[in-house]
Amino acid sequence: SLNQRALVQVAEVLIETGNMPFVEVPEPGTTEPVRILVVEDDPRAALLLGEMLRTSWTERLVIAQTERLGDATQELTEHGATCVLLDLSLPGSEQIGSIEQIRAAVPDVAIIALAERADEDLALRAVRAGAQDLLVKADLSPILLRRAVRYAIERKRSEIQLTELALHDPLTGLPNRTLFLDRLGVALDRARRTNAPVAVLFLDVDRFKAVNDTLGHDAGDQVLSGLAHRLRAMLRPMDTIARLGGDESTLLF
């Protein structure tokens, strides 16, 4: 694979000739490509990152680049991304604040922060703000960058899965008590500001114990899953139905 000096030379030639094919169109296939957004105001550094990934990536890859944080959030909102490589030294942006802004725009994207020098305190604050990793630019190599991107994507997927399990009922897929109470708190705060009405409905299933006792728990699970599907289909997008446990559900309007 190309070393960093060779990649820098390639980047300089491409920039001088105006030949900067930074957005790569993937070959037709059945799997979705990995889409990486590079947020970097230095075109040479941005192109170097792209070439590092291309020389080491063995799967379908699409790379986009923006120079400003505002353009990055717009790009993420319109096109999404699998992973963001975020330069923390962008002009006019705060280091940790830029991570928080990316997370606010697209909560499910993996973020790798890029710093000019090693700083353990900055790395810790970056992870706490939502980044999956922090890398020092001077230490980058194609293999290191590829590995970091892969790990960041997998960590973000695991985080999303754990959050889904922690906030949803495994049988019905409905929000659980924790998520319901969180949404109820948001609705009540909004109601206080706007005087909008909020309604909460408690629902249980009559004679549900008889279903379990006579037909078995598998039949009871089918009743609950079917009921959840039918009730969810009746609600508006802004409403919530949650399973508290057993046959007990709550609805938030």
C-alpha cells in the first residue's frame, strides 16, 4: 500500500491539475456502500484522507467532503453517512461543540474526531460528547484509518442495538416504561409552553390470564403482538403506545 509521503504527492498532483475525483461512485452490487463524510477545511488533508481509505478499503466505498460544519450537517441531513471524519480545528467551530452538532443532526452516525496533536483530556471529552474515536492526524496511515473507521462503525451499531433493547419491549417492539416516561416528560414540557392538551390512556386486556392458562403463553404472546400492531397502526406519528408489562399498555396522545 502507498505510504503517507506518496499519498501526499498524489494529493498535490491532483490538486494542482484540478483533477479531484473526491466523490466515488460505487460499482453496481447488492450491498450498500459505506458512505464516509470528511469534514476538513484543508483540501490537501481531505484528499489525503480519501486516498488513504481508497488504498486500504476492499469493499464498496463512497466519500464526500465538506469544508464547513454547517455544510456537513446539511449533507448529513440530505444524504446521510455511515461515518464522519471530523476535523476538530475547523475555523469558527468549537472542538467538542462540533461533535455535538453532528450528533444533533444525525444521531446514528459514527464519528471519528481528528486532532492536530495527542491530548488525552480532549480525547476523553470527545468520546463523552459522542465520538467513537479520536485520531491524531500526524499518526495516520491507510491501515490505521481503515481499522479505526471499521471499529467506529461497529461500535456505533452496537450502541444503537443496545439502546433499542434498553428502550423497547422485546416481544412487541413497542416503547417500554422508560421510553414512555421520557416521551411523557417531553410532552408535558411542550404542553406547559404551548398550552397544548395531552392525554394519557391506560389499557389492559380483559381475561388475558385465561388465555395464557387455557391456550398457553405462546398464544398469549400472539395476542399481545397482534394487539400492539393494530393499536400502533391506529395512532398518529406524534402519538406513542408503550407496553408497561404483561397485558398492560399506555397510550400518549
